[in-house]
Amino acid sequence: MLVIDKLSHQFNESGVLKDISFRGDSGQITCLIGPSGCGKTTLLRLVAGLLRVQRGQISLDGTVLANASISLPPEQRSVGMVFQEGALFPHMSVADNIAFGLTKKTGHKQSLDWLKRVGLPDMGDRFPDSLSGGQRQRVALARALAPEPRVLLFDEPYANLDVPLRRALREDAWQIIRNTGSVGLFVTHDPDEVLAMADRVVVLDSGAMVETGTPQSLYEAPRSAYGAQLFGDPQVLNAVIDDDGIRTEVGVWDRSALIDPAVPNGAVRLVVNADNLMIDVDSAGFVVDKIRAVGRLDRIYLKSEQDAGVTVVDCVRPQGVFVVAGMRVRVKPLAGRVFAEKRQ
């Protein structure tokens, strides 16, 4: 188990990480997601031993790797790392790249074994410049895993690959982490990658950990404005909460729709995933100006009778419900799925 305990870091008096605490379990992947500059890669570098810990502590299976007074060198941490570009040695063959850092006695055999495991059994004599992007990333994964590290760090390794290949490599990495029992830490900007790979998610924003949980819990009931807009198809609406409910641009909703029913009355900004918005025919509802199919969702343009404007919302149309322009409809959220924050 990898434990990050109250980790803080700064560069030139500017805080990059602020009191970060979480754990990564063996055989599981923890995904770190957040905007550029939020501290994701800095955290990986601290775990790898490429930066010294200023405050807090990093430990692995009960052994302290680093704190303010202790800092094991990278080669003593049992940590492997896969970079975005693969970072292979161009003058070495594929087999030699994987064997780099292993003993001469067993290194060559181990490299050939790992080439089989990542689906490149006949590539040992090739050089990096003769490989495709996906092949280079498979070799980089094999090289990181060959020393059998307890922790494997991924720094957006598939960001530059096309979508089908990215999916295949994600599945490879997920399966290898399961089989080897390593602790996986995976940095990404891609929410779909998080949903596909993560056992646990850590959401970072401006150097702070704004929430953590399983992909399902963050998808269904986010606890931060940033987290609420990460996954799925977030819909953002202005509203006013009062004693009668939630007065939105598309009707009045019951307070039970809120993730946190204790949100005080006043002007708020709502974020709700389109999967959690249902549409139904209602003679007292809003007039549909037009409707468009957007993948599995419907994009509904609703006329406002108060200001003659149009509100656009993506939502789910239940099976058997038929909607066309000119009809009146009601948009209603599922209970406990709407995030609300005070509007400035």
C-alpha cells in the first residue's frame, strides 16, 4: 500500500500541492485528474524521488520513502514510471531498453518475457525509431515493469495516441496492474480514461485535493463544482433556492434533487449530469422550440415564456416518450444528483 500523508510542496513560494492525503492499494489504479498546473505531475515526481519532500510523508508497505528528513534515492524506492513520450533510449534495441537496469544474467530473458506479455514477441531486435507510437508505449510499459516495482507511475502515457489504441493500452495496463499486484498511480486530463481505468479517483484543483472516491461515486454524487463538471455531460443552470424548492430556468424542482439538501436558500449555480435529467410530456411545462439527437441524449431547446429566450438542455428521453417541436414538456432531475454552489 502506498500512503500519501499531508503532502505539501511549493516552488518559489508558490504552493503547488497543499496538504494532500490518500492511499493507493496493491493491484489497483488510483487516477489523479485535474487541470494543468494543479500539481499532478509534481506529486508523481515526489513519489518517484525526483523531488525532495518539503512537508508530509510518503510511505510504501509501512516503510517511509520520504519526508522532510528522510529521502530514499529513486533506485531504492521500487518505483517504475511510464512517460507521455515513452522516453526510450534511441541507440538501444527494444530488448536492451527493457533489460536496462536489470542484471546481465537474467536481463535478456526477462526482456523477452515482457515483450510477450505486452504483445510484441518478435520486436526485441528493433529500434525505437522503427516502432509506432503504440508499440513504443508498450515497450515503455514493459521496461517500467521488468524490475518488478511495487509502484507504477503513469504520466499521461496515452495522451498522444488515437482513441482505439488508447483504449487497448489502457486495458493492457489495467490487467498488468491486477496481475502483478503493483500500486498504480495514473495522471490524466481525460475523464473517460478515469472511468475506464480507476479503482479510486483523486480530483486536484489549484494544488488542493477537492474530492476523492470511486469513479461511480464521483459520477453520481460529486462534492465539488470542479468534480461535478468532470464526468459525463454536465449541464450548468442558474437557479434560486427558496422554501418552495429550486427555481431553475427549466422549472421548479424539489429540494430532494440536491446532493446536499442542506444548501441554504439563495442564488445558486447548479451542475447536473445529463444522464440524471429526464424529460416527459407535461401540458403545464415549457414549449419545445426544437429537439436534436446528440448521441444517446436529446438536446432540447425550451422557450421561456417570461423573457422570450431559449434555454438549451441535454437530457434523457425515456423509452416510449415521443417529443417534437411545439409540445410542452417538463425536465426533472433524479433525486440526489444535483450539485449546487452559491452564485457570486
